[in-house]
Amino acid sequence: MKHVGIIGWRGMVGSVLLQRMVEEDDLHDISAHFYSTSSAGDPGPVIGDVSYTLKDAHSIEALAEMDIIITCQGGDYTKSIYPALINHGWQGYWIDAASALRMDEKACIILDPVNRANIDRAVEDGIKLFVGGNCSITLSLMGLAGLIKADLIEWMSVMTYQSASGAGAKHVRELIAQSAYINRYLSSEELATSGSVLPLVNKVSELINSTDMPTQSFGAPLMGSIIPWIDSDLGDGNSREEWKGEAETNKILGLPAGTIPVNGLCIRVGVIRCHSAAITLKLKREVNEAEFATLITDAHPWVNYVPNNKEESVSKLTPAYISGSPQVGIGRYKKMALNNEPIYSVLTVGDQLLWGAAEPLRRMLNILLGRV
């Protein structure tokens, strides 16, 4: 029976991971161990009839007892603990949600509905480091897997609209606090009046830009606005989040760097959960909507094609509809009028806490255990 250590299980991604592991009975036939960076020795989760006691997530000796470690604790933890564990002589499998080791030459980025062959090859080659990809990229690739498998994509421009929860729990709380702050100063009469809406608009605009607006986490108002930059500034007009688009896409697909050019803009929007991406695609040949739908839906079970009409797009291709679901929605597929070249637009929507974060980790565990 394999000993599996789980770290960071109380955070946003970790709690979703644990929920999914319980739902899918992933804890059966393994010896699960839960670790904490601050509460070693305290009671841990109670799952079924089993009560767990927390182990010390900073103890190299305690971690070295594990055959497989799954961590959602974050990049700083990974940078500190993983090298120390390897230097200690540990030879187990490390499965990580953080980005710190994604581009390591010994790491395999995991997204098995898209790159299962690469994952299997990595396991056969003795690779022990498996890392989840950037959430917006993985969701886009989940939606486009059928085109990828058919080798139809020449290049992509990916415009992502990323939710508050992609930044973490405190950012979700801040977005909700921003909404509450605005609501605190609005009366039911102001909202219900049939007169000019301009005074209400002006008042809300002033509240959004007030120095009392909670912005400690985001650094700017998100409620009623957008933040057109995610992650650090690389100094060449790109954010690190945008750089990940091309670097991680090609690595996930096992292609040399730059094989499929990918660029775009990454924008934070006032959505609680789910990332969306408006993608412009240059294909290698014409693909009509019927063929596109077939390619997409035949690729794997976790994609749902939404026909390009108003009614279904508005009802089924939104964060509100898809939140909490493992299905990635893809739709708005249409050819663009650009010199009659095979250039198309499409929209993907997916829950970044599921296939964008937790799901590849639990799937990788099951691959190592020979379950999938």
C-alpha cells in the first residue's frame, strides 16, 4: 500500500482537491497522511470513519516516509522543501500545484486528457516530478484538445478573462468586500427609481474610486472594473502570465519551444470562479462548425461544445453555468473575415479550481497507482 502525503489541503485549491478525492474515492487502498506547516500534531480531517492527525510539513524525515507527495502549499514551500527532500535521498513522486518547478527540465506538466502519452513516457523514463499547469492555459487546451490531437493549430492568440479565485482566497474575499462596500452606500430608492440612472452611475463610480474601497490584495478595484495585468512585469510588454501561454503550451504538448506561437493578454475580471478565454486560431486548413464540434467532443469526456447561437451561448457558456463542473465549455466558433485564411475565433470557459488546478493532481495520483 502506497503512503501518500497531502500538503496544503486547507487552502482553496487543496480543499477542492480533497473534496474531489473523497467524491471519487481516491483515498481507498492507499495510506493517506495529512501535513500542516503550522499545526503539526493537531487533529486533521475526518474522512469516513477515519480521523487523521496532522504531521509536520517542514519535517524532511516525516516527508521522506511518503511514496507520493501531493502539495498545494504554494511556490515558496516547494522551493524550500523539494530540494531539501531530494538532497535527503528521497526517491518518491512529487505532484505539485505550484508553478515554481513547471519549467524545470526534469518536470512533466500534467494534463492527461491532452498529453497522456507524454505523461506515460515520463513515468517510463523515471521522471518523478509532475506539476500542474497554469490554470488559464490548461483550460484552453482542454477545450481545444481535439484540434491539438488532429495537429490543426498553426498559432493562437489567447485573451484570458480570469476570476478572482485564480488569485487566491483573500482575493475572493476582497472582491466580495468591494461589492459589500458599494452596497452599503446605496438605498433601495436609488436602485428602484425610474428616473435618470446617471446619478446612480456617478455615485457608484465615486465609490469604486474611493480611498476607502478595499484594494489591499488586488491593488486596484475589481468590482465594476477590470485589472489588465496578472503576475509580474517581464519588461518587454508581457506579463509573466502571458509568457506562460507559449512556454507551457509547447511543454505540455511535448513540442520544442515556440513550435506553436501563443500570445495574448491576461485580464482579471470581477468573476468569483471560472476562467474564460477568447481565442483566435490560425488553423492549417478550413474546419467548418460541424467538423469542429466532432473533433472537440470526441477528444475526451470533459468538454462540452455549445453551438454558436445566442440562446445556448448565453445560457451554457458562462462562468455562472459552468462553476463547480468538471466540464469545460467551448463555443462561439466562427470564421473570421481575414483575407479568407483559416482563422477562427472561439470561447472557452472552465472552472480553474477543477481542471485548472485540482483535477490534474488527483488524476496523476491515479495514473501512478495504475487506476486510470
